[in-house]
Amino acid sequence: MGAVRLTLTALLLLCLPASQGSADPLITKTYAYFTVGGLTGADLERELSKHGPVLSKSGIRHPGATRIKLGGSVKYKNAGGKCRVVAATVKLETHLTLPRWKNRSKADRQTVLIWDTLSSDIKRHEERHAEIARQYARKLEKALEALRPEPTCKLMEARASQTSKSIIDKHAADQERYDRVEAASFERRMLRMLRFKVEKLRSGG
């Protein structure tokens, strides 16, 4: 029996068994927080830009981040003149970094409303990154378990690597596409949520 190790890692800063006996991907999610101060909307914007996590790709700070580590292993064996996958294990680690505001109790109602709207949107955005990664972890494990037998285990190793790379590339593309869509709709989304919260406050909700 042989085994090919998959070390497929994506760093993103800004989550059905195919055969009998297989298991779902091993998925973990953790959180970390950074603190921001300030008493006005302008203060919050400055603090987020100053203390937010840095995107490794661009070197720019962001108000939130999701680090994604996707990897695992494939085991296979040669039996009956064919090399077959006998087990595939995919592991996914997601680590979300989110902001916390230390001056909430000292700020006026308008700034609190802005913060609540912004921070909830930041969390929603990063949780969606983690969910996209979870979807692809399941796709990867299912695809590896479903690989057809090959004449040799060397060919099977190559097929497993090719399959993994293809899914990881699609995952990265989907994450980038999500960021582009979110960035394009940010102002419109924030204004809509702020209007909704203001109307709710006025109605006593």
C-alpha cells in the first residue's frame, strides 16, 4: 500500500460520503480578535485601517480576515492489477480574525448604530469565506474517493494530485469572485442595513 500526502494550503485574508466507510472532512474553525478605539465613524475607519489584519498578497490591512488551510491525505493500494483509492481524508482549518470596539459605552447612539451594522457585515463576510471553504473540502474528499482505478499507483498518485489542484484552483477563484462581488455592493449594502435599523429604532423595534 502506498500513500500520497496532499499539502494544499490557501491563505485568504480580507469555510456525502462517496463510498462505504468514508467520513466527512475534518473541519475546525477558530476565532481571534483585534481591538479598535475611537468615538466617531471617522475614528473607527482610521482604527480599522491601522489595526486590521494584513493581506499577505497585497500588504493592505482589512477590517476582517479568514485564513484557510486545506490539506489531507490519500491512501491507495495495488490489487488485482489495478491501483485503487482505499481512503481519502481532507482536513480544513479556518481561522477568522474580527474587530472588537472598546469604546462602545462612551460613544453616541449614531456611532453605535454604524458600528453594529459594520461589524455584523464584517463577520457575515468572513463566515461566508469559511463556508465556501467547507463546501470545497467536501468536494475535494468526494472527488478523491471517487477516483477510478489506474494501472499503476504512480498514475493514481498523479491523478490524485491533478484532481486536488483542479479543485483547489476553483476554490481560490470562487473566493476571489466572492470578494469582488462583495466589494462592489458594499456601500449599497451598508446603506440598506442602516436604513433598516434606523426605521426599526423609530418604530420602537
